[in-house]
Amino acid sequence: MRVFNENYKKKAKMSSTQIIVLGFLLAIFIGAGLLMLPFATARGQHTGLSTALFTATTSICVTGLVVVDTFSHWSIFGQIIVLILIQIGGFGVITLYSGFVILMKKRFSLSTRLLIQDYYNLDSIHGLIKFLKRVIKDTLKVEGVGALLYCFVFIPKFGFFKGLWISIFNAISAFCNAGMDVIGPNSLIDYNTNIAVNAITITLIVLGGLGYVVWFDVIETAKLSYKRGYSFRVFWKKLNEHTRLVINLTLFFLISGTLFVLGFEWNNPDTIANLPLGNKILTSFFQSVTFRTAGFATVPQDALTPSTCLIGCIYMFIGGSPVGTAGGIKTVTIFVLFLNAISFIRDRNEAVVLKRAVSAKLINKATAIITSNLIITIVLILALMQTAQMPLLSATYEIFSATGTVGLSRGLTSSLNLAGMTVVMIGMYAGRIGPISMALFFSTSHADKNDIKYSNGHFIVG
């Protein structure tokens, strides 16, 4: 009987993946319930379940696609709920729970430590609590500085209280890569040539998208380099290989994205054609940044050329970097698969980057992530085209934006029917937790693991 109880408890115990999946789902339903309250809307009216659920999902999943205008539909209470949901989504429900444990000065169990390790994809539980505390403190510091800088722009225009609220909302939304704002109907389009707003927003988006591991490594190495008087070359070599790879990939995608947008939109009178050269570059750079799961827009997305939209879909699919607030399959993931392909073409025994070999397990993980994300994205595009009768380009842009947790839209989100809203919500949720996490959530047995070595089969590819 004792053996049976132990086995039952072992089977009944949820995995870390199941806790994360259910945690996000619970936060969405609680948020939707609060947004349905009459005083959550500006007019004091009851918000329907579908609208409240969609808004809670887009907030928790830090996506930014909305069916009602955030600045006009929701009251201050409703906007605060939305902002709290965005912050929870940026931190993650596991980090939020851990923060409460720290505040209550409780001890972390081994299972909780392993859960945090899984959530942040860390190699070890050593120094985990210190890392977690730093994530929370540094996030709040960066958002606070961002809000303060925004104040110099928004307070003179909107007054102290409204300007302060817009600044706080924008700073948190930008760092969490949520793309939602309470400025007005044109969002950041009215600020497409404002260097201050562009610079602050871009900095917050990039910092959130780089990942905590990267900027912690940069900060510590910079401190060490300053104390010992290292040159930039030595400083760069002291950074770990993951940090150097992420920075290189981030610069590559930002610069290439800027050049693509600049080239495809150069003669488009509805976007940048009539802007001076400096503003053309600034607007193109911002669009390249916002493709990386941010969701803010300084030009109308429905005015972009089809070529720009296609490039945008690719960049939204890739997203930001690991262990950050950005979505997508992540820059390192796509690079690992590309590197493996190049290694095979060159007939090399292993994939090598920065004089470090990439493990076969990591390559398999990257393949699984890309394949599962691509499959669910294609399925949802087809579903949206059928349910909402949406053209291919708009449906593709909408779903890549949803599964990449970006928030850019060609202006059709607000016109979605219930079926279309459901499809987009599934995309946002799957994009935030990952299709692999969804598959693992329903996996209750590992009995089918390859414990038996089979002989090689004769298969043909290519």
C-alpha cells in the first residue's frame, strides 16, 4: 500500500512545464475577471467575456494586439490591471511567485529552485536566488529610469498626472516588449521623428530583448574591465560566448532589418517617402526594432509594402534572445540550426561558433522549437483565413505577430469575430509558453524514450 501511495504521488505531481502552463492560464482568467468589472471601463459599463479574455491574454502574453483601444476603453483601474498583467507577463508567473516568497522571507524548496531553473533555461541552480533577486530589482530600475526619461516628453504635453501615467505605462510596456500604450489613437505614430521618444523606446525594447543573462554578464565584465583598465578588445574577449553571440546576432538583425525596411519603403508615400533622410533611417530602424517582438509602431502597419510585411513576418518569427522578455523562437535558436546546416554542407564533424562546439542536444532542441512553432503558425494562419475571412497577407502578418508575441497588426484585430479572436488568442498563448511546452503539458509518461538502440534504417532525404 505504501509503495502504491508513493507511486501515485509521483505520478500526480505536476512537472515544471505543467505549472508554468497552468500558471499563465490562471493569471489570464483572473485578469479577465477583473477587466469585466463595470468600473474597469471608462464608461462604467460591463465588458464582454471575449473582449476581457482577449485583453488579458494579450497583456499576460506581452503581445499587444487589442480589440479595443487601451487608452479609451479602459478606466484608470482597467489600465492598471492591464499594466499589472503586462508586468506579470514580462516577469513570468514563476518569477512573480518567487518574488512573493522572497518578500515573505520563506525558504525555497528544491522543487521550486528546479522550476525557476527550467523557466529561465539555466544550466545550474547555483546562485539561483541571487539571480532571481537581481532580475526583479534590475527590471524595476530600468523601467523606472525609462519612465523618468519619458516624463520630460509627456508631462509638458499632457500635464503632470496624465503625463506621468503615460510615462510609467510606456516604460513597462516597452521593456516587457508588450507594445501597448495609453497615449492616444495614433500611438507613437505622432512621434516618429521625435528622437527622444524613439531612443528611449528602442533602448527599453532592446534591453528587454537581449535577455537577463546577457546584460548581467556585460555589467559584471564592464565593472571588472574598468577596475583593471582593460581595453575594449580585452573586455569583449572576457564576455562569455553566449553574450558575444547574442550581441552579434542582435546587431545583425537590427541593421539588416533597417536596411530592408529602408529599401522597401523608400518610395512609399504612406510611410517614409516624404521624410528627410535622417528621419527615414530613424523610422526604418525603429520598425526593425519593433519587429523583434515589441509591437510599437511609428508608421501605419497597413501602409507597409508587401515586401516589408514578408520580412517583418520572418523577423517576428525569430524574435529576441533567450532568457528575456521577448518572444519568437529566439535569435540563438535560428542561428544554431543555420550553423548546423553550414557545417553539414562543409562536411564538418561538428558545428562550431566562437571556437566552441554546439552540442547535438542543443541542435535537436533548436530543430524541435523551430518545427513546432512553424507548424502551429501555419495551422493558425489557415484557421484565421477561414474563420475571419481575412486575406492571406493580413492573416499571415496577424498570426506571425501573435505567435511571436509582437503585437503589430494591419488594423484588422478590432474587427475580428469570436472565432477569429479565439484563433489569435491561441496563437498568443502558444507563442508565450511555446508549442513544446504545450506538448510536454499533455505528456504524462516517458515510457517511449529511446532506451533501446536500434539499427540504422535506410532512408533518403533531399
